[in-house]
Amino acid sequence: MISIRSLRDLLRLFFIFRREVQITVVATFAIILLGAFLLPNRYESTALLLVKPGRDTSTVPIEYSDRPSIIMPNALRDPLLDEERMLTGRPITRLVAQQYMEALSSAPQPTGLVASVKGAVRATVQGMVSVVRGALELVGLVEKRTAEERLAEDLEKNFKVSHEPGSSVMELTFTWSNPEVAQTVLQSWVEQYENERTRTLGRVSLYAFYEQEVKDTQGNILSHKQQIQGLLDQRAR
């Protein structure tokens, strides 16, 4: 065992293992270059979404007992938790994945030597991964999934939503390798959420509308019955 006590001992150790040190330095430098060349950059697209829960989405914070003298409020449930659950739900994620795949199929191919080499290497790696995945699915070690489902899972992993307690503003963050794609996907995500929320609130509004119409119809029927009964009583006299 060599004990290092001075710089001379360190230099002696370097010359003894000179070949191993050179191989390690060259391998490290090659890994750094390959990582910088092949690994994609990460870009974040952020957005602030103001949500004002209405009467249909709010909860009653008070419980009433039999003739209470004091009404004690319970712990309020944050209504934005339901909004976040809707925003990160699988239905909206699948719609965003469908739009992303449609846009990707119609997008022009990148030009240039570097972009072409990156695209070729990425396609080769994806092909190898597909072959391995297919073999694992055939054996039964991996669940068979479609490309849309895998893309939806990737989008969901890179999407984050949060809000401060008591705030009505949700902070959306989406991370992707392309800044334009990240911005487009986040915009599509917000649009799909707004459409889903509009449909949900629309169904609630329609339910209240039809319920009111039923009550009005029942009131009209009762009024007509009373009028008919009054006419019958007059004729009986």
C-alpha cells in the first residue's frame, strides 16, 4: 500500500498508474461530449391560471344541528384541489397527448447536419427501445400500452401544478426539451381544462335549469287543478 505524504508521492503514484489515469480522463471527456451532444436541454414553460370557484363548486362550511345555539364552522376544503385534480386527470392528459401527436406528425423535419445526426441517433435509440419493449410485452413482463398512453404518462410526469393556501391562482409548469413545444403543450393543456370545466359547469347549470322547470310545471298543474275544482264547485251549487 502506497501512503501519500507529499506531492512527490502523488506524482510517483500518477506515473505508476499513468495508463489507467489517461484511460479514465479520455472516457470521462467522451461521456461529457456525448452527454452534451445527445442529451436534450430542458426548458420550462410556466403560466398562472386564475380560478374563481362558483356556488356550484363550493362546499358548505357549516353543519347545522337540531336548533343549535352556536354554529361552529368546520375545516374548509380547498376548492382548488378539485380543480387541480381535474387539470391533471387522465382525460385531459390524453386529449393533450392526441393533439401533440397530431402536431408532431405534421411538423417539418429538422434540417442541418447536427439536427440530422441527432435525429438519426434518436430514431435509432427509440427503435432499440421499441424492440426491447416489444420483447418484454411478448413475454408478459411489461404491460402492453399504446404510444398515446406512453406519451400521456411522459407529459404527466413533466407537468406540475400548485397553489398557495388561500390563493385562487394556480401555478402551472411544464418541462420539455423544446421551448416552443413546451409553450404549445401548456397552452393546449389550459384550453382543454377550460373546455372540460365549461362542460362540467354547463351540466350542473342544465341540471338546475331542468329542476326549476319541473318545479314550475308542478306548480302550474296544481294551479290548474285548483281552478278546475273551483269551477266544479260553482256548477255544483
